[in-house]
Amino acid sequence: MALSAKKLQELMKEKRRREKLPPRPVIAELIPLTLKRSELSQITERCSSVLLSIEATLVQCARDQSSVDDEIVRQGLVCSIRHTPSESEAVAFVVTRLAATGSELKVNEEDWALALRGICTSVINHCKGKTGAFSYLTTARAFVAKANATRR
């Protein structure tokens, strides 16, 4: 069905109006926090020692500061993954410790980011999202203790 001359003229006028508008700002896509199952199994096979080091660091953070719970760990991982600052002292403490662990391990950036996302996946799966919950940290503490016992 052909457009009438009037309708075509209106469409062209609208097109010219849109072309004069300033471009829309590009919104940066946020880095996803979790990994898919296939990615998680790949990073587990490739970087199991890095994952264990991250979990050990998080467990040690909880031992060193009583304010560190599952939610603080999750927020610290989010800040580390997305490279954003935090207002919370406890979250900043976790971020600093994670950064120190990353520099000690001398792992490449891509593997480090994937390992952080892998641990974040675990935290999100275990965490109830409530302040004061220690479900993830309890599981991680047991896992780290078992892994260290196996190494000896």
C-alpha cells in the first residue's frame, strides 16, 4: 500500500528532525557479576589455585574484621570486578585485600576477573542478601580448611 504524499512528507519531516537531535549518550555495559556454568567449570579447571587464594583471602578478611559478612564480601567482589570505589570501610578493606592477593599471584587480568566473577557467583548462590548472614563464609571456611588439609 503506497503512502499518500502528505504522509510521506510528514515522515520525511520527522526523519530530518531526529537527525538534528544530538546523539544519545552511550551507556557503558556493566561487567556481569556471575559466570555461566560452562565458564565456571573452565575457570575452575584453569585457575583452581587462584580461586582458592581468593576464598582464603575472603575468609581471612572475615577473621580480621568482625563487620565482614556475606553481604560485605559480595559488595567487595562487585567493587573489585567493576573497579568502582566504595564508601564502606569494611568493603574497602575487602577490596584492598583482594587487590593485594591479585598482585601477589601474578595472574593475568582476564583470569583474575573471571576468578573474581566465579567466586561472586558462589557468594550470590549462598548469600541470603541479609546483613549479618554468614552462609557463604561458613561454607568457604570449611572448603579452605579442607583444601589446606589435603595439600599437607
